[in-house]
Amino acid sequence: MISWLLALGSAVFLGFYDLTKKASLRDNAVLPVLFLCSLSSAVLLSPALLSPDVLNISLRTHLMLLGKAFIVTASWVFTFHALSHLPLSIAAPIRASAPLFTILLAVSFMGERPSGVQWFGIILLFLSYYTFSVAGKKETGSFWNNRWVIFMFIGTLLGALSGIYDKFLIQSAWISPTVVQVWFSVYLTLLQGVILGFWTLFAKQKKTKFKFRWIILLVGGFLVIADRLYFMALNEPGALISTVSVIRRTNVIVSFCGGIFLWKEKLIPVKLLAFTGIMTGLIIIGLG
């Protein structure tokens, strides 16, 4: 029960993270925003480096956390670029499919077995995404041939892989949630700083210029809180990554409503039908 409440709290702050991220990326260069979001998270977490338990970790632990940073960096490069081009009311529900990929990965590699009810929820998710493709085709052109839609799905798959890896780090490698969050943020910032450096030096033509906005710094703050609650949920005895991921992805409620009310996005009836199907499928998977 505690893991559910922690995952639900994570979902709320993850929704705020999505809204501030979309506001930061509107008509803005993606890679500088990506780096500043990571940097703000690392700065907020840096006081934890004064703790001997966080500072004094083995080389093996450092390498494992660096691996997580590589996975998340790849995921963010795809999802941030996609989010800068897609309506939030389409991008957020696609991102919410992470639990579907997480369950499939958990089934394949970690021995978890969805129940019959959960399989029904999975089928409902697929049907809902087909409905989304109808709305998306009218708003973004050919939905499944739109590279930003594909980018969002690839980033979501990588995010699900990161979720599986989180369970390994916390429940099998016995690395504390604080150590995971702090060092992961440090390595994430360093990797994205390298990417930004190459982009600055070698990109011949920058189609979109970077505009600093103070809201960019809020993105990192919301992510720190959301991730902290998420890692604490995973650290609870008996917590299942499939269930925690499903509850965490209810953040799509905040994101979807923000796209409608803040940015006045279109085709609401069809999207609402698909969104309802996705939320129902997620709830079925979580309760199953």
C-alpha cells in the first residue's frame, strides 16, 4: 500500500514535470534545454554527495549507474525531440505506454507473469493507441509514419528498459535509492553536457535558437521529487516494477489536461475516448 501511495505521488509531480518540459521546449532548441534540466536536478541533489554513504561507493556501482545514465540519455534525446514537435495530448499518452513495455520486458527477463485480467488491460491499451492513431493522423499527418511519433515510442521503450534496470539496481544489486538518484543525475548531466558540446561545435546549421526560460529550472526540480518518490516506492518490500510503473504513469492525467486547457489542443472527443481507454487499461493492469 505504501508503494502505491509513493508511486501516486510520483505521478503527480511527473505530470508537472511534463507540463514544464513542454513549456520549456516550445519553439526552443532541444539539447540545451535537455542539459539545463539535468543540470538543475544534479545541483539540487548535490548536497547528498557530502554523505559518506553516497560518496564512498565502489567502481562497480559507478559503472552500473553510468549505464543507467546512458539508457536515460538516449531515452530523453528521443522523447524531448518528439515532445518539441507533438501536441502534449498525443505525446503524453504515448509516453504513458511505458508500463506496457515494462511488463513485456519484466515477463521476458525477470520472470514476472501478468494475470489474465492484466492481459485484457494490455489489449485495451493497443486498441486505444489505434484510436489515437486516428486522431493523430488528422493532426500530425500519417501517424505511424510520423518520425516524432516513432521517436516518442522509441524513447518510451528505452524508458521502460530503464525502469527494469532500476529494479535490478535497487532490489538485486542492493544500491540505495539515494545513491542511484544522486549519481545517476551527475552522470546524466555529464553525458548530456558532452552531447551539447558536440552539437555546439559541429552542428553547421541550428534550425532553432536556444532561448533561456526560468521555467526550465523547474523541470529538474519536479523530476527530482518525482524520481525520489519513485525510487522509494521500488525500495518497499515486495514492490513490483510492473505495478509501480503503471501507477506512476497516471501522470498522463495531468499532462493530458494541461495540453487541452493550457495549449488549447484539438480533436478532443477522439483523444478523450483513446485517453479513457488507456487509463482504464493502466488501472486494469495495476489492479490485476
